[in-house]
Amino acid sequence: MFDGVIRTLEAWHVQGLKKNLIPLGVLDSHGCKFSGENGIIKVLRGAPVIMKGKKIDGLYELQGNTVLGTAAVASSSGDKDADTTRLWHMRLGHMSEIWLQILSKKGLLTGVKSGKLDFCEHCVYGKQCRVKFSTTIHKTKGILDYIHSDLWVPLHRCHLEEADI
């Protein structure tokens, strides 16, 4: 019976709305937690914040950019060559600048020209001296009192015929 009042019970489509809506129930079903205060909502999955939004006109508008289909790397410096060199430096296990240039000249690295590497904290920590283990004196008197042994047991190899697939 129509009494002139429009009631919206469970709206999934709002005609003319030019924004995408994300229901909190969908986020909850994906294992996300959300908390909001002072007009800011944070959506967490585990420890990291995966979404953050600011309340504008009664709706939370997500902050940030959406990246689809490709991997994105954010950098604060304006030098693209240095950023690419640093990225390859980290990808290849903190390889030295000289070897990066050699690989670049052979055409094995894409995007690396002659970018100089800035200070890399991980490389410095990797080159630090480590504390030596102290030498111990074993007070064994008899034969086979002190034994070094390997506790690894040979593994049973499973064939495809034995596997339950």
C-alpha cells in the first residue's frame, strides 16, 4: 500500500550516485577491523592499516590513490635514475654500484642508467663486525663423552602413485 512516504530498507543501488560504496559488512566478512574517531575511519587487516577515510557530508571518503593491475613503488626523491638504481640494488641483494653498472651496460637491468647509490643503512649493518662466540673448555674425560651429531633423518620420498590427490 502506497502512503506517499518513500522508505529505503536495504539500498545497494542509489540512482545518480557517482561514487562507489563499500559496505562495512563486506569488509567484516573479509576479516577486517575498523575504528573511527574524530571524523577519521581506519580499516585494518591484522596490523597494517589498509584503508583510511575522512568523513565528508556523512560519508567516509577514502584517502589515497587506487592502483590497479601493476605494482607501484613510491619514492620521495625526484631523481628517477637514482630510484631505479636503488630498487635494483635492493632486488639483487644489495649489490655494489660497480656491478650494477656492469649489468646495466650488458642490458640486463631495465631502467638503470648511471644512477648513483645513496647511503644504504642495510649495507652498513651487513658489513659490521659481529661478536665472536666465546671459546669453551669441555671437561670430558672419557671417549665419546662429548659427541657432535647430526639429528637430521632421511625423509621418505612420496611418489605420485602413493599421493592422495
